[in-house]
Amino acid sequence: MQHDESLPDVKYLRFLDTLYRTRRLSRTAELLGQSAPTMSIWLAALREQLRDALFVRTPGGMQPTPRTESLMPLVRNALDSLRGIVAGPGSFDPQTAERQFRLCMTDGSMLTLLPRILAHLRLQAPQVKLKAIKINARTPRLLESGEADLALGFVPTLATGFYQQALFDQVWVCLVNPDHPVIGKRLDLETYAQARHIEIPGGTGHAMLADALARHQIMRRVALEIPVYLGIPAIISSSDLIATVPSLTGHTLARRSGLSIHPCPVPVPPFTVMQYWHERVHLDAGHRWLRQAVHEVCADRTRTPVPV
């Protein structure tokens, strides 16, 4: 069979896709396992073959030309088709696979979902390893570049090129010391407004909570601000503070630490915990298995809800 010299090499397609996502030749070289000079050689070869600059160096990185923008859907479709050939339905065996998946998660998900996911993997995929990464503003870029595989949480705005799947809904609850001097079996709105609070500004859905408080003109007395949920049990157990948190996190912390839990008296809208992934891995057999495993773990969780 005669080789068609006009067809681009697969390595060049991967190079274009990676450089388009990272905008950095050095980062592209790192992700592809190549040297920086090699990346320059590949770019020069593509520029000659396609008769276009393709990427222009700017202070903000390598910016794609209009020709590159028009080529990217074709490049990604070609790569997806090639991945589909290699990653057929039976090409990932969880019982024997040795692979690491990188999950972007909130600290709440690390407390509540990660132990369940690990238990599931121990039975179904004993050689698979996980790496947890804190979900933040860089998460979409990590998913796009392949530095992360899946994100679990609540990301209200994402650019095109991502898939998402609903896992479960979260409402809001309040954690208090069981020996709280004022709060007994019921927490009402007046007591909530007058109490002292812990604020977790980096927590999932914090903007929703803040908006609801503003709508109801409730100015909480914030006595302590912390970045993560981890310190809540020790703090509440030794104080009269209230923590308003998503329900799964609240039930997990209350069960482990003997805290009292109450429905949040402020009507805060619930939010849906999702899993997100980039289109570049949508057809990958290992990814499909991982997404299904996460979905099953969350379905098991919702079958046995803990009443508020």
C-alpha cells in the first residue's frame, strides 16, 4: 500500500491539539514527552506543510491563527476517531488495569465521596490508583490539557468542549455543638441570625449561600473564617459556632464527630453535584468505566439517604 505523504503524521495532530490547549511550547513538550527544540521543529514542519503561521508568539503565550481555529475541530475529530480504534469497548479490564486517574475534587468530596470511590476500586479495579487534586479555577484547564481526568463537584460555568453528568442533589444543613447553650432540638431563623458562625468561603456553593442570605437580609456574625471543612468538627465541639454546609458533608461530619445537625432555616436553593470531563477523553474505555463507577457509587449513596 502506497503511503500518502500529504496526510499529517499523528504526532503532529497530537502536537497541534496539545499546543492549542496549553498555549506553551514548553508545557506541550512536557506533556508529549519531547524536548523543546523538537516542538519547534514540529511547528516549523507544520507551518511549511499547511502554509500558515498556525501559532503566533505573544506575551500571553502562543496564540492560534484563524487557520488553526478552523482546523481544530477536524484535528480533534481525527484524534477521537483514532482513540476509538484503539480504545474499543473491551480494551479496559478493571481487574487487571494498572492506571492512575486524577480527580479534581472539593475538600467536601474528599471527605464524603473519595472513601466510597476507593472502596469500590479496591473490589473492582485493585491495581488502579487515584490522585486527588483540589478543584479550583484552573480545573477546566487541567481537564483540557489532560493533567486531570475528571472533576467532581459544582462548576456553574464551563466553556464548550466539556461533558457533564448529574450525580446527586445537595441541600443545606447546619452543624452545631450538641451542648449548645441556646440551640436545642430545633434551629429557627431568629436564632440562626443572632448566632455566631463559621464561614467557609472556598466551600462548594458558597456563592449560593451568600446570595440567599443577602436576599433575606441576614447579616451573619462571622466569628471564624476557614478555607476547608476539615477543622469544623474540632471547632464546633469546643464552641457555640454554627457551620452551614452541604448536606452530605454535614451528615458525614456529624456522624463521625457526634455533632448535632439541623435543616438550614434560610431557604437556600439546592445544587447538583456533577462529574465533568473533557471531550478528548469521552471515548476512552478507561474513562467510561471510571465515570460509570463514580455514578454507581453516588447512586448507592442516594439509595440510603440520611434524614435531616
